Amino acid sequence: MDRLKIFIDLTRLNKPTGFMLLFWPCSWGLAFAQNHNGLSSLFYYYLILFFFGSLLMRSAGCIFNDIVDKDFDKKVERTKLRPIAAGKISVAMSFFYVIILCLLALLILLQFNLLTIMLGMSSMVLAFAYPFMKRITYWPQLFLGLTFNWGIIMAYSALNNEVTAEVLILYLMAIFWTLGYDTIYGTQDISDDEIIGLKSTSIKFKNNIKKFVTMNYLIAFLISVTLLNNFIGFNYFTFFLIFFGISLSYQIFKFDRKDPLSCFKAFKINNISGLLFFLALFSTSI
């Protein structure tokens, strides 16, 4: 039971917001692929595959991140009790878990077409480069946006076997969404990160952090409205899109950079935001 608890803490399986934020963009890509053609018979099957793929890759990413950041995690109040930082598990065993999880994810990836497999393999470069970004740039949140939302393109290609300009615009919208929510998340660690020399948009824009988050969320919302304007009307799509916008606005109202708990609570609301936007897109195909 102790080993199981360590594994759960290591992979953050007890904190589902993380892997759901990797899954929602995949669901968006699938739903967007169907919004002109109606539901594919593969839609629900692929939705399940992307869910488990997101779960596996998020878990592997968390472990790799903890291996890379083990010395930094010891110095940050929020992360000092993570299993590797606290010495509860060795780096070698942790890396073994990474390999196993990636191999399981590969088995899922091989169920898709060749284009999607190639896109999935290329995403590994982004996934394993991300932990190093906070050392070299104030924009690791931008790099996370590129990484976490790659599933939009993969999911779209899984059903349509192509990558179009429209899905790239949706990918861009999701990057701004991630820039907003991960800046809120990073606000929890501003004091510790500044002391140990790590960088983030939370630190870069700390004096105007609400304006920065507002700008990113507003751009994300405007892109979604522009891209999907043909579906706006008195319908389910508009209903869910409005509540998606409200969920983003509420986060801005909710978080306070001087109150880490409020930042974490605001960040978690993005699980609902992701669901609302999925429902908006899904409603266009039924």
C-alpha cells in the first residue's frame, strides 16, 4: 500500500485536473473534426483512447518533471514532499515507471492512422523538453501551451487524416487558454521561484498579472467565437460557449496573487471550462 501511495503521488493520479487539462484539448479536436460531417462511428472509441492516452502521458510527464526538478522541489513549500524530492523513491525506479507508462501510451497511439502516430511521436520532443523551459525563459507557460494542446491536432487527424488551417487556429486558441490558466497556477510559487531562480509568466507579469490573464482568456474566447461564428444562434452551442466565457471570467475574479489557495481553486475551474467548450463543439455535430 505504501508503494501504491507513492506511485499515486508520483503520477498525481489523486489530482485529476492535470490529466483532464491534457484530455480536454483532445476531445475538442475530435468534436471539431465532426462539426460539419456528423458523428463518426469511431468518435466514442477514439475519445476513450485519448482519455487513457492523456492519463498515461500526463503521469509519465509528472514523473519526468519531478526527476528533472528534484533539487528545486526540495526548496519549494508546495513541492518539497513530492516522492522523489522527499527521498521516498529512487530516480532509477522513477525513470523505470516513465518507460512503462510511455510504452503503454505507445500501444494506444498505434491504434490510429500513420499521420496521427507521427504527430504523437513528435509530441514527445515537446513533452520532455518542457521541464527545462523554466530555467531558460520567462515563457514556460507558452511552451506548456504548445505541448498540452498538441492533442487537438492529433485528435483531428485521427478522424480526418489531415491537418487543416482551421484546426491550427483552434490549437492557437487553446494555447492562449493555457497561457492564462498556467499563469494562475504558477502564481502559487512566485516567492519560492524567485528565490531559487526559476522563471515564469507569473513572475514576469506579477505586477499586472490579472491584466495578463484577462488578455489571454479574452483572445482565446474571441478566437473561438470567430472560428465558430457560423454556429452562433439560439442553440446549445451558444449556450455552452457563453458559459465557457463566464467560467474564464470567474477565474479572473476568483484568484488573488497574495492568496495561493485562491489561485489553485481558480486554476481547477478550468476542468469545467474544458468540459463546457467540449460540449459546445460536440453540440455542433449532433
